[in-house]
Amino acid sequence: MNQESLIDWNERFLTGIPSIDAQHRALVNIINTLQVALSFGDARPILGGLFSHLQEYIESHFAYEANLLQNNAYPQTAEHLAEHYRFTAGVAALIEQYHQDPSVELAQKTKAHLLDWLVNHVLESDFAYAPFLKSCGVA
Ligand SMILES: [Fe+2]
């Protein structure tokens, strides 16, 4: 297995809000689980379980973030939640494809979707709200 392709959890992922960081770490674990399966050549056997885990994750993590943003009146709440909605729709489309044709390509597309989310949402949009929430006393 190519260890280099696994995401190494480190401080560059930390927003400084421990509950959020623990939840983001769970997402990195999901991505790494998929990567391990892909590196063995066929991720299809784990895809069903991965998608249900991912759906549970999305539901609880996004509800948690939405609550924090709304309760603290974060000015970019609407835009932030719109990103959550687009990501969720993308996952729903992948799950739909999984039910029609659980291919190796689908597993790769799923990994790409999750990695894009990690880089463009977690490290950008989530990092953007962190200083605001901390200034509101969220710890
Ligand atoms: Fe977010």
C-alpha cells in the first residue's frame, strides 16, 4: 500500500475549536479508509458501509456547524450552509450511482469529491469562520 497517499492528520487541519477538529478528523478517517481500499485495487466491497457512515457524518456534523453559525450570527452563514447543501447533493448523486452501478471509477470519484471538500471547504470556509466563532467565545 502506498502510505504517502494517506492523509496525515496534523496541525494544518486544526481550526482551534476542539469539537470541530474532532469531527473533521473523522472525515479524514473516512477518506483514508477509502484510500486504503482503493490501494488494494477494489474499493467496491466497502462502498456501501462507507456511504452510510458518510451520511451519518454529514447529518450530525453539518447540523452541529449550522447550529454554531446560526446561534452566533456568523455573517456568512447562508453561503456556508449553501456549500454544505451542494456537497450533500453531490454525495447523494454518488450514492444514486452506487445503487445503479457500484464501479471502481465511482469509488475514485467519491474520493475526489471528499478530497475537494477537505481542501476547498474545510481548509477554506471552515477556517474562515473559526476566528469569528472563537471571538464569540466558542471553545
Ligand atoms: Fe462547514
